[in-house]
Amino acid sequence: MVPFETIWKRVVALEGETFTQVRGGTFMFTLVGTTLQLDRTNQNLPRSQLEEASKSLPFSSTQDIQHLRAPSYIYAILMDRRVRGTDW
């Protein structure tokens, strides 16, 4: 498994880029400290939520991370090819 620090660096490098959710919605995020501020919702994603989600990679659906905040956004970010590369 890829260390979370590596995953986090990939996510941070994509600040301001467009991500696509499973149902086709698109969004971007800006980084405020260690929190992702999402542009399409009032939800924010702390690094800790992504780290917790990364323990379940790869996801088969958003249901795998339904217990976390904003699962469709987490799924879109962590399953994006730019973040996962060929690692999962």
C-alpha cells in the first residue's frame, strides 16, 4: 500500500484542478491549511478524512466510505487516475 503522505502530496498538487464525481458532477478544491475547501458544497474535507478513507483503497463504490464526510467527493479525489496512478 502507498503511504498516505505520498497520496496527500498527489492530492495537494491537484489544488484548483477539476474532479468528476460518479454521477458526473464536477468540482474543485482549494487548500486551507490541511483542509480541502470544496467549491460546490459547504462541506470541507480535513486531511484526516482522506487518511481514514485511504485505509479502504481501492473503493468499489462510495458505499465503502459512507461513514465519512462527503463520500462522493472523497471517492472522486482518491479514485482519480491522477491521484492513484497505477497504485490501486
